[in-house]
Amino acid sequence: MFRMRWTSIALWLLALHGNGSAQERKPIFRHISIQPCGRIELGARFRPMLRAARQDDSTFRLIPQCFGDAEQILVHVSPQMLVTSFDFSYAEGDSLALFVAEYRQSLGPPISVDTTGQGVHAVVWRDDRTMFTLLRRKAGATVRTYARLADRR
């Protein structure tokens, strides 16, 4: 069983990395669509809307049911109200491997995979302007997936 587990991990890592030279990295998306309000884009001025609750001076929580699969989206802004990052929280048990496979299709291979953390696995894509990170955290029996889309400028 122990050997089977390590074989599964090795196959999963190989699938994540694939053949990096054979696949070209693509630009990372920089916006999210919010229904019915439109888009919120990294680096652009954030206009507080009815579907966002202010958490503190630099964070807004988007009201659920106005976006896709995420249970929660936080929008982080600078003092000038420019969007600096988005944090996404997904339902307990959502599969990191499925998210990675989906984003690999649209973004190409990730630049790094970290599986050494204490119950944390991170997969990162980065280009000149943007960094996108998928995280899986395990605390006891609970496993959750998170993502962060951040402006690098």
C-alpha cells in the first residue's frame, strides 16, 4: 500500500509537470466576471458594488451566487482602490488535481509544484504581470482548495 501511494504521487506530479518544453505557457487571465455587474480586473480601479461587502480598508467579500464554483471570493485593493489580488475558497473536498488539469489546459504547465509543506500542496503559474496559485490544505480530515490570482506589478 505504501508503494502504491508513492507511485500515485509520482504519477500525479508527472501529470502536473508533463513535458514543459513541449507546451508553451499562455498569459494568465487577469479578471473575473461577476453577474450581473460585469468584470473586476487586476490593476484596475475597484468600484464597490452592491454585491460586495467591505471587510476592512483593503478587502471586499463578494456576495455568493454571483460567480462560478467558488464558495467565496475576496477582492484585495491598494489604498488607491486598485485591485491587487483575488482569493478564492472552494467547497470542502474539491479536487486540486481536477483544478490543475483544467488550468493546465488553458495556461500550460505550471512553473512550480510544492508538495513538501505540512499538509499544503501548491501549484503556481506566473507570467510577467500575474501569478496564479492553487493551494490544497489538509487539517485533520478536512481538505480544502484555495486559489489566489495576484498582480505582480
